[in-house]
Amino acid sequence: MAQVLRIKLREVVREDRGGTYGVSVQAAPSHFPGERYRLTVSFGSAPERVPELTAVVFEQLDSLKTFGTTLKYLTKVKETQRRERETSLKENSFWLSILETYDYHGEDFLDILKYDELVDGFLLVVSSTGLGHTYAIAGNKYISGDTVVDIKLYEEIRVATVAGSTVMSFVKNRWRDVIVCASTPAGSLVGVSPHVIAVNYYGWLQTKGPCGVIVDTGESILIGCEVGMPTSSAVDGACGVAHIAEGIWGKCLGVEAAAGTALIDLALE
């Protein structure tokens, strides 16, 4: 909330009204001795404009409390948090601070590694009130076992959930924790690499259009045939005749013998 308000006030107070060079918004939640939350807004301006700009600040606060925010601002905050965390993870001061905080509040240190594990994934209501509703996940603070999770959604819950009866499941972003396909698949296919990617390096994955894919040993595919995970999976990353349970990767455009490379019209997105 504080980061969204910071962006809004910068746009309105500084850019639209031209009333200040900058607006500071600081959030200070506290756990002990009692749970409290303090939000501090400060800015410098000409004395005669203080009442006007102060009123603007309260207008933005009331708007945020009443109507919430939009996908535009949530996306800005998410990207900022992601970049800042990527940088912070490389700093000793970050680890010292966060370990001290988790120890002080009695939280599980492993939850640090689960921060934003579900970002850009989905929450699905699988039973009871709101059945079938799906929500995109903007981010999560922690995940504890199978029952406790702190998440942020891009939109409000459309149908109120019922404690004790509504069951939800979470699906990670398909592009998170991508691994090289092994003979025994560990997840769904996300793409095919057009070239060799060395260990610990980034690379491109093709998800649509004509692409060369190895045909698994013992498989026989025909032009127009739907291609997917092979039955035997004898060759890592190879394809075969699609089986509905394993999903469809695309259709064969060019026939090739087993252990060769076939031309597949990928349709993974």
C-alpha cells in the first residue's frame, strides 16, 4: 500500500500540481508489544501551498482505502520490488537484517526463500463458495506448509470465501524454476531450446511455430499428428505421439524417424 501511495502522490503532488520536488511515504508496522501500523507522509513546499497539498494527500489516502488500486500500479510496485530484491539478495546487510527480523518474530528462516514463489501464478477455488474462480497472483510474502500463505492478488475476490469450507489451490508461474527435461518428466513442457544452454546460463525457449524436436526411440509420428510427451521417454526432451494426459505440444509438420529431429508446429502458448 505504501509503495502504491508513494507513486500516486509523486504523480499528483509533484507532477500534476507542481507543489514539491518529492514526496516521502514510509510504512512502519510493529509486532511488539502490540500490533500497530504507522504511515508517514512528508514533503516540502511553499508555506502557502501546505493546506492545498495536504488536502490532496488525504484525498489520495481516502481513494486508496475506498477503491483500492489498479493493475497498472500493482505492476509498477511488483517490478520495483522484484528488482530491489534481486539486488538486495547479493548484499550481506540484507541477509543480516532479514535473519535478525525473522529470528525476532519467531518466523521460519526457510520462508525467506519462498518470497514471491507464486508471483505471476494463479489461485484457483476448487470447492465450495466461489468454485471455479481463478485469480492472478501479484506476489506472496511467505508460504508455510499447505495451510498458511500470505499473497497479493491483482484484483479483489469476486465471491466471498467461507472459512473452513472453501478450498483453494495455487499454480506457480510456468516460467519459474524451469529445469532441463529429463527422461522422467517433473512438470509440464514450457518450451524448446533452439540451441545448447550451458549450466548456470540463461537462454531462449521457443513456444510457438515450427521447431525441430527430437523424436523418441520407438515412436512413429505422422504429418498432422498431435505431438507431446512420449510413452517411453527413453531420450531426454524427446517427443512422441501425444497422449491427452500428458498434454499436447503441437502438430507434426515434417516426418522423421526415431532418434531424428522432426519439424513440430509448437503451440505451447
